[in-house]
Amino acid sequence: AANYLPGPGLWPLGKGVDVFHASHQLLYPPRNTRLTATLYDMTCWLAPETHKADNVAKSKAFGEKVLARANGLIAISESTRLDAIRILELRPERIEVIYPGVAEAFFGAQPTARAKPYILFVGTIEPRKNIGVLLDAYQQLAASLREEFDLVIAGPAGWGDSTVLDRLRR
């Protein structure tokens, strides 16, 4: 309930904290500490048709209530940083680019034995990822290439056209 109404609901979380990092689910973070958040992309502003309407509304509310007042922001790419500056009119010096990383433990991972190489897609199955186009392109490859390379799609079912999910289940 504290996240739905402005006010001191979450302020106890900010007491004695140097910096509070707000996630996209939090519209009313504590006001009694410095605030930061991460910008993953600006697609809700740039391509709203590729999102559910409520996701666009929530992202825009997050932009107004959190991003606009944050002391500093992390962008996962320079492109995202520049989009946020242009679209949200944020001051450039407030946004630092920090690229997503891979935990050190994964660098020692050993390959598993596999009969043949594969093409890998990782991501949520939703319209903006164009999985249907990927499936079509793979099917248009020469049969010899499809025999040589598997297509592996890993990710949760999102929303959108159920025919893509049906094609994946075949």
C-alpha cells in the first residue's frame, strides 16, 4: 500500500541510508535519502505499441515520479542515456553509463558436450522481440544449415500473439 500513495510510507527505509536504489515497481521511494535508479531502455516512450498499455503508463509514471527527481541514474548503454536526456529532458551529468556485466563465477563455466552448434536467443517472448521473424528466417535457411545448427530460444512467455508460442511448442 505504501507504494501507491505519496507520503512517508517508505521513509523509514531511507533513514540512515546513503543512497536508495529504486526499481521500476516503486513509484514512491523514500524522500529522506539520495535516490538512484537504473534505465534499461526507453521503448515505452519510443515504441509504445510494442508494450501493453498498462506497462507504458507505469513506465511513464516511474519517469515522472522517480527518474525526474533522482540524484543520479544508471543507464545500461550510451544509447539509453541519450534517449533519456532527449525524451525526459534529464541533465546529462546525472546519468552514468554502466554496462551490464557477468558475474566472475560464470567465466569459469565449462562447455557442455553437444552434438551440434546452435543459434541462441535469450529474452522474453513478446512482440518487440520479433521472435516470429526469427522463426521465419530460420525456416528460410537452407535445409543443410538447419541440420547443422539448432535454433534454441530461452526465455519466459510474455504477452502478445499466441501463435508465436504455439510455433515454439511444436
